[in-house]
Amino acid sequence: MDKGLSVLAAEGGIFSDRNTILLDSGADICIFNDKRWFPSIKPLDISVSSVENTQCLQIEGGGSVTISLVTTDDDVMPLTILEAAYAPSAKYNIVSMSYLAKRAKIYGKWNESRVTLEYDGCEVGQALLIDGLYHLSIKPSLPTQVAFVGSINYDHPVWIWHRRLGHLSLQNMVNLLDISDGIPLTKQQIRAQMVHICPICATSRALLHIPRDPATRRQKVFGGLIHVDIWGPYSVEGYDGSFYFFFSTDDATRWTTEKPMVRKSDLFTVFRDNHYQLEVAHGIVIRCYRFDTEFANGPVGKWLNKKHIPFEPTVPYAHYMGGTHERVNRIIREKAAPMIQEQSISGQLTKIITGKALETIQETKLPENL
């Protein structure tokens, strides 16, 4: 234990990563220096000293720890250590080879560069020799700290408006106060919440990986490519009997038009009228459309083929193909939502509110001003 204790408690050393897990054949116990390794910790108060009393390690608790061993073939093998000590002053984490052999029947095969861990003749992990010490290969290096999620008061006005504005960043919310009216917040209230992190925003940034190259391949001329989609059915019938909305978005300018529809069978008529209106109103020739297979396999696709106008059916789950109109739909919805936050406003006014939301978006996107 003297040699292992000296390594753990030394102030200096060539390593600086406290998350490193060392495999030690001389240690009697497994030691970890961060509470995040433990699902729960039983409090302890034990001081372990070396024979010369020159080093001392304070053990403050114990519990079980689960790590994922990585083999030479990059396979992942979970390993649960039922009796691990929590020593926050330890420089590194230690897994005892003798503990593995005694409790789990896991044995090591040593060579010049590594230790291969085997159970019943099958490899379950490895430890690489680096600067005289064996580093256990694990994945991931440390469980993710997620405690911040519980610290958010979701009923706080700042977070209510954060969600209402489509998860707008807090700094942009501060900027928005300078150029808008009607948001009952102060800059001090928003800045006070900047120490917290929205878990939805954090999760989205961690999981969504958008291929930027395909997403930035945009047309340069108005009418070169038009994205088309429908939204609905809405849960409340509009005052004019509509349940659906038809949207078309120009790829170059993001100029968007919307038209309400009573039923899906009106799609072809609405699409054709929108096509002619765009060409006449803006003096353009629409060169291509992009939409999903619902358009391509129906009357719309047949009409475009008859007119010799090419179209691109989107590939399912390829968000850089259908992402343009999906984002437009989301932005319109998010801008319309604050307008109907009062429960006294009838859902039958959806047509007017959606049109007003789109109008505010279009103010800076007039084709003749681009």
C-alpha cells in the first residue's frame, strides 16, 4: 500500500488529470476521488498513513462504482465495483488488480506495453503502460454532471419567456428588450438567470449535428427553388372553416407565402394559384420545387410534370433537405404563440394571427429589397 499511497497523495508528478484511472497490482482497495463516480456514498472517516507516516490519505466515504472497460477491439464491457473508497484528496483513481482477481475472477496478462484483463479466457478490458503506470482504458472518462437541471425554476418569468420565444438565448433576450415592447422583464432579471442552463437547449446542442455544407447550398436567384409544405390539421376550426395552412418559401430570399385550406383536397388548387401569383407578382419564373412525397405522388406532381417544371422530393429524415420549410413553420408558430397567450382569445382567429406573424417576418425579406 505504501507505493500506491505515495502516488495518490503526492503533490507533484507528471500527470495532471484527476480523472485518470490507474490499474495497480499492489493496492488492496479501489479508490475514486470524485463523487460523480458514486450513485450514492456511505459516509466514512478513515485516515490511511504510509509506514513512514510521511503521506496520509483521508477516506470520506464508500459505495459502488460502475465503469465501462474498453478492450483492444474497442468493445465496451461494464464493470461494477461494489466496494470502492471515496478519497477526494487522491491525485488519481485506483483500481486494485488483486481486488478484481479476488472478487470478480478477472486476471491480468502482462506484456511490454499493456495489461490485458481476462475473465474466463475472454478479454474484458486493458490498461496501457504510460510513463511507468498502467492507465485503465474506459469510456466515458467520467459520468456527466447533470445536477444543474434541477436548479432551474421553470415557473420563473425569465424561463417562461425563454420558452415562449422559441428558446431564445438569454443574451438575445436582453438585446430584444432594447428594440421591443410588451415583454414584462428587466435586464437584471434576465442576467440573474444566466448562471443556469436550459436543459432542453443543452440537450439539443449535444445531440443535433447538422451537416452545415448541404444546409448552406442555397439558390442565388428568387424563384430558383421553392420549398413547399402544409401544416395541420389545427385542433380548432378557423372562423373561415380552415384547418390547414399552405406555406411556400423561396430558397434564395426565404420569402414565404401562406394560404389557409379547409381540407387537404384543396391542395392542388391552392398550389397552382400560389404558383401563378408568385410568378406574376414578382416577375419571376419558378425553376424548381422541393417538397415531400405527398406532393410528388399526387396531383401536384402530375401537374408539374405536365408543365415540365422539375421538382425534388425530399428524403425522409434528411433534415438539410426538408429543414427549410420545417424551420419556417416553427418560426411562424413561435411568433404567433405570444399573440394568443391570453386564454380569452379564440383559437378561431388562427388565420389572422398566423398571417400577422408571417407579416412581421417578411418585413425585412421583401424580394425587391434583397
